[in-house]
Amino acid sequence: MNQFKTVALLGLLSGLLVLISYEVFGGIGGASTGLLLAALMNMGSWYFSDKIALSAYRAKPLEADQAPALYQMVQRLSEKADIPMPAIYLVPGQAANAFATGRDPEHAAVAVTEGILSMLPEDELEGVIAHELSHVLSRDTLTQAVAATIGGAISWLGEMVFWFGMGNRDDNEGGNPIGLLLTMFLAPVSATIIQMGLSRTREFAADASAARLTGKPMALANALRRLETSAQTMPMQGNPAFSPLLIVNPPMGKQLMNLFATHPPTEARIEKLDEIAQELSGTKVPDALEA
């Protein structure tokens, strides 16, 4: 069911890109341009999703001798999850966040910010790393990267309309001023809503997997509290299309927070982790993830 939902939502994103291209560029030629863009972006994201996401946040490779404790943590959790150890990247800046990317577990990367390394104690950082490895294991990283790339293109087309207008095109060739105005304002919102459908349920699943992998669900819960508080004062800078990759949302207005958030509310995630903590109480921690 999750695979069907993922394919359907990615199809909606691609279809939205084709429709917007019809309005922006005009007629069948515009729709064909959108179809070509969607195909190229899906193929490009499949092969280069890790590089696209990492470059969006200016992440740099982190070697074992630069952060031995982190390296050992990722190695140990990867072995426990029975996946190849991903490459580790460091994102400059004091914003506290993390994400995973890559088309499959054999081509994955986990990125952490300088801020999260200095903020979280070891057990909470372990929960965050386990959460990101859960995304790698379930291949959420590819889905999110493809969605982010297409969503970014949709937002870019909307910005084109805003900055360059619509005076240089013949309305008889397709589209109309009203359609273009709707494109400018509604296209990024529509892309965000579709990305939400891809992201929210997978965050709960990754939290649960991380909790069972480490056996410390409340350590992850505490990390989520710290990270959300930090994000309100020191948000992660980068293309907003890639925010579904992050472990916590960048801040947004309170009125829009629940409507357009790509992640479930942090308190809801903590409640689920508390339930898992009660389930695990007095029981043996499983050796592998439960997706």
C-alpha cells in the first residue's frame, strides 16, 4: 500500500509539473516541455539524489579521523540494522538538524549539522542517527529526493511567472492570464501538499524503527524536543523543497504550521515514542529494525 501511495503521489507531482509547463510555456509544446522535464528529473533524481540533496545544504564529506565517535556510532547502528554503512557528511552552521539521502542503502549518505553535534548528548544523537538510517533502510531517501527535485522545479516555474510575467507569450497558444496567476500562487502550495503526503507517515515509521533499534525511544523524543526548539531560533538554511528530508521542520507561522508542515507535529511524534517506550519496558530490545 505504501508503494502504491508513493507511486501515485510522485505521479501527481509529475502531472502538476506538466500542467504548469502548459500554462507557463504555452500549449502542447509547453506540456511536452513539462513532460520532458518530469522524465529527466525523475531519472536524474534516481541516480544523483544524494548529490542533489547534499549540495542543497553545502554538505561536505566527513572522514573517520575528523569525528571518530560519530563514525563509530553510524558504523555500529548500520551493522545492527544490517545495511551498508552510509557516507557521512557535515553541514556547516549552527542550525541543529540532520537528514539522509541516496537512491538505495548501497548509495546512501547521512548528513548532520555542526549545530546538532554540539547540541545533543550521545544517546539523543544516537536516536537521530538511527532515525536517518531507518529512512535509508526503507528507501524513503530516494522518494523524498525525487519529490523534492520535482517540487523545486514547480516552485521555480512559479517564480518565473512572478519575476518575468506573461507578456511575451500568445494566449492562443495555450493557457491564459488567470491560469498563470494561479500557477504563480498555487503551484508551490500544491507541490508542498503532495510532498506532505509522501513525508508524514514515513516520519512516524522512522521514529518507531529508530526507537526499536536503539532501545531508547525517549532519547529520540528528547532530541526532537531540543531540535524543534532550536529550529525556532536558528532555522536550517536551504531550498525549502528539500525540507521533507530534515528530521525536524524549518519554522513556519503558527497558523500554517499544521496545514503545510511536511512532518507530523513533534508532540504527536513524542506521544508515539512514549507508547513504544511502554511497550519496550521490561522486554528485550530487538536486534533489527521493525519497519
